[in-house]
Amino acid sequence: MTVWDDLVGQEKVSAVLDAAARDADALVTAAAADQPLPETSKMTHAWLFTGPPGAGRNQAARAFAAALQCVSPDRALGGAPGCGFCDGCHTALLGTHADVTTVAAVGSEILVKDMRDTVRKSFTSPANGRWQIILVEDAERLNEKSANAVLKAVEEPAPRTVWLLCAPSIEDVLPTIRSRCRHLNLRTPSVEAVADTLMRRDGIEPEVAASVARATQGHVDRARRLATDPAARERRAAVLKLPLRLDEVGACLRAAQELVDAAAEDAKQLAEEMDGKEAEELKAALGATQGGRMPRGTAGVMKDLEDMQKRRRTRTQRDSLDVALGDLTAFYRDVLALQLGTRVALANADAEDALERLARANTPESTLRRIEAIAACREALDRNVAPLLAVEAMTMALRAG
């Protein structure tokens, strides 16, 4: 199994990255032998991966990082980079490779203080691997200062450094940064491709795989979670029942509270899994004495960790809310498809009775207004509006139609 096998429905992107990884070998060899670099190389120092949620832009970037760090013995015999099994591939895919640094937004933005050490590291030579790789998973969340720090590093990179930036669209990245990157746009995988992957890779039953692939509209990770996590299926079922409950103001407010509470519970569960472990590891690294007493001068470090964890909880809650809003959007899209009599396959075939009921009771115009209300709620959350206020405004708009 090569590293490209995880890129569902992205054959063209895989071919481009595979060719670049092969040329990267030639660059390393030429530099080691002090020979002139090939003029027609497909390898470059900065890449921008874009695509809709679920397309696999982060997975594509990480697979490319693994191929660049591949140390398979077969390489000496002409084997392709990215075997998926060697130590270089394995650690790069897991995120533990010493020369692959991953930056992801903890809160709503990537702050400049989160980028300083990474930018500094980008100017150093690789310690163990073939390349020094910086993978920015949420490039659209770079604020002005952190984006400027990245720009300076991308403008004049070290010879063996590669920047891999991931964002939903090319417009989400500063023009000055994207102009220095090679752009690869990933498309949403087909429902059939996602279902096939779930059956082959995860052993999911064909009917279940087809159902969750349709429900998530080609989002591989969400489809896998729906297929394997009963709690995720229960949350989705509750969201799909919400449109039928919005018959009075009180019901709208209760539904909004339930959505926000469910998202907060998701954030709480993640915090329980990670926060305590991170705090204990940091205390041990700082030399806490038996009984938990911290050395002098370390209070600021612990406060920074607490602030980061708080930002992560906020983002987790909003990401969970966004999943629910995506399910609602797909629900009303199905209602609109029934109203217009299109032949588009329903994403929520398991809720067809509710879809038909709403389609008969409303007009296509009111359905479009409801879809717009959900989009407005997502935009409000992106602007850091209090989640409950944003969701209450949405449920009231859904009721009004």
C-alpha cells in the first residue's frame, strides 16, 4: 500500500505529486554530488493544496511529505517514493517525523507566536530526513502577522525546505503567498469512491458504506465516523429531526440550546482526553516535584498551555456545530430537490418521509431562504458571534421560512 492509496478519488493529484517526489530525489542527489540542478524539475519549494471539506487536502499534503521522506530500500533499485511502510513514510504519516512540522489552528486563528519557532526551523537543514517540511493545515486561518511571517519564509526558503499549505480555496490565502506556491485543487470524491474505500479499507458492509457515503456527500472522514461511531449516528439523526420540531418559538430556542449543548459536550470529551495528559507531560518536562509543586518561573508556561487548551475547546465546539449545520444544509437541499423534481440522488434517503412532508408543506423559495439562514449562521460563527445567539437566530429563521 503506497502513501497515495489514502487519496480517495484524487488520481490526477496523486500523479502530479508522485512525479514531483521522483524529481525531488534527483534534486537531493544533484545537490549531494555538487552537480547542476535539473531545469525541468516538477519539484518546487512551496505547494498550496485546496479543496472542499472532505476532499483530503491535508491527507494529500501529508502523503507528499511521506513520499519526500521515503527511505525504502527499493528506492536504490528504481522503486517509486512513498512506499508507505518504511520508517520515513510511517513517521511522516503519523506526524512524528523529526523533519515534518505540522501547524494547525488551535483557535479561530493561527497566531504569529505559534509560527515563530516553525519559521525559524524552516531555515535549518533536515536533521534526519531528506527534506525539512513545514505543513500548515489551516492556512486560511493565518492572521495578518502570522501570514507575513510565512511569506518571508516562502520568499527565500532554505535549499532543502518545502512548505505545504492547505486551505479550502485559493482565495483564502494571501495573493503574495499563493503566487509563490504551486497550486493543486482537489475535488470532492464521488459517493461510489468513498463507499468502495470504506468497504476495502475498513471492512464496512456495502449497504452501510453506501448510505454513509451518500449522507456525507463524499467526505471520507465523516463517512468513516458515521459508519463506526454509534454516537455520531445518533447526533446526526437528532439534527435531521430538528426541521420538523420548529413549530413555535419555544421549540426553536430549545432546539438551538440542544445543538449548542451537543457541540459543547464534544469539546468537553476531547478536553478530558487531551488536557490532563498534556498538563502532566508539561509538568514532568518542567521538573515538577513530587506532589505537583512547580519550579519557580514556570507559571507562565502553564498559563500558555491553559490558554491554548481553552482556544482548542472553543474551536472544537464550533467545528462540531459546523458539522451539524452541514447536515441541516444537506437536508434542505434534499427538500429543494424534491420540490423541483430533479433527479439528484438524495443524501438523506433514510429521512425521505420527513423530506417529502416538508417539500409538500413549503415552497422552493422558502427552502432557499432556510438554506441561506444556515449559511448566515456559519458566517456568524466564523466572526466569533456567541454560538447560542447565532444558532437561535438560525432556528427562528428556519421556522419563519
